[in-house]
Amino acid sequence: MKIVQCVPNFSEGRDKGKIEAIVSVLKNKPGFKLISYEADPSYNRTVVTLLGEPNAVKDAVIEMVGKTTELIDLNHHSGEHSRMGALDVIPFIPIKDITMEECVEVAKACAEAISTKYQIPIFLYEAAASSEARVNLANIRKGQFEGMKSKIKEKEWAPDFGKAEIHPTAGATAVGARLPLVAFNINLGTNDIEIAAKIAKAIRNSSGGFRYIKAGPAEIKEKGIVQVTMNITNYKKTSIYRVFETVKMEAKRYGVNVLGSEIIGLVPMEALVESIEYYLGLDGFSMDKVLETNLFD
């Protein structure tokens, strides 16, 4: 059986009633599992994780877009995370017996259906991108919902599906195909957002840091701290422990302690094993020694 992971992010992380109403369309459906949904009030965003048969996942996500369009109005939305759409981003990720090329086709079919059914413009990104400028989601989303109103009318930013105008309340959506990534946030013992911004700049690829890191600052007001928030887009080439230790080193420059970290959504076991090996000083440890990898199918 072909299995994809899909991680739709929608722009609501505070109103529990709306969050539950949106996620309800994903519950008790055949062909896939709703693995988790994690709401963040500071980001005002919820990250959903689905695993299952490609078309079953695709159809459920299309239905989910209808509910986010009904309940979310970005004209009255604010949060620490960048966003341009009510259902902001929909990545399809190959997990078992499915190629990246097949995930691209699923993504395109999903994008066309959303655009046709809800009149939401769609941008394809990562492996599904129609041009080099659209591979990086940050390039597409630059300007966010407010700036996209005029940006989408520029010739080079015409959507891949739909008219060159945003939905009045739901904005625009990015749909793509990519490898598994690690969404990793590191908590700093300060409320100074400038320190988080400087550390993020030091580690992200676009500023000369790690090749497979996208990073930025975020303020977590209810905890009185800031975060360096990041995506590790290739955990095999940029390890979690290496990034964590670098952030600790950079934080010392500003007299700040690292309080801890968090992973959003699912993470491949392999990404954790390497960090376990590093911190415990294990000799000759590998995935072969993980119990779950030796279970019978």
C-alpha cells in the first residue's frame, strides 16, 4: 500500500471551537489516520499530521480547506508565524512505496481541485514548483496575506492554479511535495526578540549558516520567552544535535541560556538516533539497535 504523509497548516491556534470544527472533518475517515494536531496560540497556527493512502488523504484535505475557508478570516488574524492563507500550506511527503514524482502528481491534483472548488489561488512549491523561484516556500509567502493582494497581480507571481487575485478571507494556499523535515524550535531564556533574530540569522542557510536550515525568531508572550524557530529540511545532512549545540554557543554570546526545545509534528526515528548517539556517547549505535525497526510487518 502506498503511504503519504501530509502536514497541512491552518491559520488558527487560539479558538478551540474553530480548531475542533476544522479537524472534525478529518476524523473517522477510511484510508488514512489523523496522527496529531498541534495548536500554538503564539503562532496562531495549527499543524496537522495525516498518514495514509494518497487519494484518501488528498480528498480529506480538500474537504478541510472548505471548513477553514468557512471559519477563518485572515483580515482579522495575527500571529508570530508567517501566513498567506487560511489553510496556509499543504505538503505531500513520500513515506512508503511511493515516489516523489507521484507525490507531485497528488499535489497538483489537490491544488487544482481546491482552486476550482473554493476559488482560492494556489502556488506549487518544493518538488512540485513550476519555477526555481517557487521552490522555497518563504519566497512565495513573502509579504503574507496583506502583501499578496498586490503581489499576486505581478506577472512573475501569477498563481499556478486560479485567478491572479486572493480569496477575500482565505487568501492563497501553497501546495507541494517534499522530503520529511524536522520542525524544531529552541527556547531562549530571554524576552528579547532581537537576540533570537540574530541567532536565527547565524544558523540559517540564506544568511550563510547551515545548508538545510530555515530559521527565524518568534516571541512566546505567555511564557515570557523567545524562540529560534526552524525547519531542518534534510536531517541526514544537518543533524538536530549540531544545530542545538550551535544555538547554545551563539546564545552564550548574549548571556542567554537555552531553556529547552520542542519538535512540532512527527520526526523520523533516524533523526533522533543520531542525536542520542551524540549526547550519550554511544559507540557503534545505529537504527538496527532500535527495537521498533526489528518488528515483523
